[in-house]
Amino acid sequence: MEELVSVIIPNYNKAPYLEQCIKSVESQTYTAFEIIVVDDCSTDESKEVLDRLIKEYNNIIVYKQNRNQGVSAARNKGVEIASGKFITMLDSDDYYVNPEKLENEMKIASSTGWLSYSKIVRVNERNERCDKQFLDDYLYLHGDILFDIMIGKNLNTIPRDFIIPKELFIQSGGYKKGMNLYEDLDFLIKILSKTKAECTYAEGTAYRQTGIGLSSKPAAKKYRIRWKLCWGERNRFDGTKKIHFMTSMIVSRLTQEAKFIIKRVIRYE
């Protein structure tokens, strides 16, 4: 018997993308799933879209927050409601590009209890694939990957929209409340401190780049925020591994800051 997977979709004013998002889950070959949409007090037509989809499908649960609390709180609420032994997140403006996404990941998650993830495909608002796609298998991390994630190895292949046991989510403490920037990385670090990871090496989610949110922020600002977050977690390592981590982070910071300075000089010549 297939284990139930809860697909948690936080939503705030993403009505134009909601139907594609939800129907991509309904089209999965793995059929033991429920969809939990946590609406964070949307002011657009999200309610109308969801009301229509609820009539079409019988496995959608919609929970409306009593006030806007941000994506971290919405995801945590979704897990609180979830009935599945396994959970996965999907942003409401993204969608599954592969109908076997859940099936592929559950083959790993159900047998190992590890975090299982797939390759992402970057698309624009018209669902067109962006030019740079990082699809070579050797770029994807597996096993004990906490150290590599924190030093920023292969950032373009970082796990997202992964499946984990619900119990592992609870043990980790979930997403940090009030944190709506790099909350995914903060959560991932906590999860990878408790488990290993494996990639299906197949495509999974279409990650929509709309020019707003984290993807729109200047590279220097994004790098410094990420660096500060990971540096603050350095005590997750001990002994020589901690020294290795700190050395790698310091070298990375100095190198990257030098690149930023050079780019500014070139720009204003």
C-alpha cells in the first residue's frame, strides 16, 4: 500500500498560477496524496480559483489564515493539518514538470527515510525554460551533504520541493516564524543535520522566475545574507570539520567580496 504524501502549497496572491500548480499535482502517477493549500489572506481571485478546483477534485484541503503571516507560518500550518506520513512543499507559482515526480522521490523516501529530491527546471512567466539549466548528474549532491550545502557547493542544484517524513519535519522544528528570506536554506540546514539526501536525477519541479522576491535582489546582498546565515550555524560541526568549514567560509567571503569590487570598478570605468 502506498504511503500518503501531503503536498503543501502556501499561497498569497498567485491566482494566475494556482490552477496549473494544483493540476500538475493531480496529474501525478503516484496517487496516494492530499493537497493542502494554505492561503495567507490573498486579496486577488485565489478564492474563486480554489473554490472551482475543490469542486473538481476531492483531495484538496484549503485553509485560510486569519491574518497574513508569511510563507514560513503558512508552511508550518500546512504540516500541522497534514495527514500524510510524508510531506513536500510546492510554491503556488511553481508546478511539477514531470508526472512521475512524486513516484520517483517516494521510491527513495519510503525505503530510506532520507530527504529525496529531483532536478528543478527554471522557467519564466510564460512557462518557457530559461537558458541556463544545470542538469548534469555529477552536479547533484547526495549522502551527507550538510557541509557542502553550507559552504555553497553547487548552489544551482540545491534541493528544493523535496519529500521528507513528517516526523523529521516535526523534529527539526519546522520553518522559522517571521523568516521570509532564505527560510528554505535555514530549514534545509536543520533537516540535513538529521538525515541524508538522495536525488532522483530526473526533472521534478518547474521553478518560476518572475523577477520579484529573492531572485530579484542584487547578487552581493543575496550572497552576504546567505553567508551570514550559514556562518551562524558553524557550531553544527566539531573539531577539524569546524575548522575546515570556517576556513572555507572565510576564503569564500574574501574571494567573493573581491569579485564584487572588481565588477564595480569595471562598471564605472
